[in-house]
Amino acid sequence: MRHLIDITDLSVQEIDELIATAEDIMEHPDKYAEACHGKKLATLFFEPSTRTRLSFEAAMLDLGGKTLGFSDAATSSASKGETVGDTVQVISCYADIIAMRHPKEGAPYAAAQVARVPVINAGDGGHNHPTQTLTDLLTIHRERGSLENFTIGFCGDLKFGRTVHSLVSALSRYQGIRFVFISPPELRIPDYVKENTLDPLGLPYEEVESMEESMPQLDILYMTRVQKERFFNEADYLRLRDTYILDPAKLQTAKPEMRILHPLPRVNEITVSVDKDPRACYFKQVANGKFVRMALILKLLEVRV
Ligand code: CP
């Protein structure tokens, strides 16, 4: 039985196969429409979500399966003190696969230790978000035709942005990637990401504060929201939340073929006037997320089509 807790649980070959399957599902949805008939996905969301939970549910429904779950810990017996371990053992009686989001880093890993069905980490605190990473990789692959040889700028809250940590980890295993980390000093990429992932592989990266100065060199600009829910101090959040606001004027020095990604939700960091720029890909990213989650469900349930 396989789980997906960290993106490194998948080999590069497996990631490439998931991307290929997702693209095949996009082209031939009917082929997959009954692939999970009789199977159930449980979505256990102890933290808010729009895209991840609903794209998982849409993915299972489009595979012919069914869904159950909760979208708020307050409506589950977690509110009475039930542990994650007990919750997951219970849900293992009802569902064939679990997608779980939790505010505590490592909670999906703990769940996987006792689950009797595959567990997918749908985001754990400020740590990891591997299925967003699969979504991001599929989007980059579709936009560029390859996952190699480009410069990616991550901009915003690189400290708490779990999607950033997972995507850096994934891209570090592809050839020819240069990383530019654009953040205020307080929201820099964590040392553990540099020390465990980038430095051992000798991968090129720079840490800067100016989005404008970095813009001309970027092939991908990955914007992020300042993660209000991870701050201990509201004053710090209010001071930092609008550090970067991408608007059409700032894009004037960007490459015509640059692509703008954002895991969403956005708050102020991309103005709506950017949405019509052909380089804006964040709503395509949302659409891609369902297909790569379909591919992942098929893989973890060992369903062959
Ligand atoms: N990208 C993402 O995780 O969005 P949600 O929080 O809406 O699931």
C-alpha cells in the first residue's frame, strides 16, 4: 500500500507517468469515467480549502467513484478530542482512500502509520502540499513542454508557503532549474529547504527582495499569498501582507513567454487586471489539479485503465 505524504514519496519517473496519465485523462475522459466504480474517497479536512477538497471530490466523481468526508474539524469528533490516528482508523472502515488536510505539520504522516487505506497529504500546516506540486508540475509541463532548463522565481511568503517547499523539492530532481527566492527577510525560504534539498545537490539559487529586479530573468513566476493563518502576531501579518503586488506595470519587463503561477487563493498579491494577460496561468492550474488528482487516485488504488 502506497501513501503520498511528501512529493519525494514519488520517483521522478512516477511523477512523469502521473503527468502523462493526467494529460491522457484530459484527452480521453470517457475512458476513465467508470475506472473507480465502487470505490470511495474520504476527504478529511481539518483546515479550510476550496480547490484541493473539491478537486479531489470532482476527481473521484469523474472516475465513477463516490465521496464522503468533512470540511471542518468542528463538525467531526476531533472537536470532542478524538485523535487523528483514531479518526483515520475509523475512516479506513468506510473508504478506500483518504485525502487529509491538517494544520499540524506531520499529521498526515502520523495518519498513514495507522491507516489501512492509502493516505494523501492534502496540505499539512506550513510544511508540504504534494498534490499542489503535482498540479504545478502538470501546469509547467503543459505550458513549456518540459520540466527542465528554466529559471523559476518564488515570490512572497516563502517561509510558511507549503506549496513552495514541495515544489522546490520536486524541481530539485529535474535538470537545469535555477531558483530565485523573492521575499522580505522575515519570510525567507526555511533553512531546512536549502540545507536538505538545494545545497547537497549544489543547485543554483539566489535570495533577493526585489521582484522588479528579478523579473527579466524569470521563465516562471510563482506568486504566493502571505499565510495569515500561520502568523503568531497580527501586526507582523499586516506589515508584510502587501509587500508584493503583481500588476501589469511590473510585468512590462517580463519575458513574453514567462508564465505566472499561483496556488490560490490570492488576496492582494496579483491584481485582477493581470488575469487577462496571456502569461497568467493560475486558473488553468486550478483546472489541471483535478486531472492530476484523478491520475494519483488511480495510481494509489492500483487501478489500471
Ligand atoms: N491551493 C490550495 O491548496 O487551495 P485551497 O486551500 O483552496 O485548497
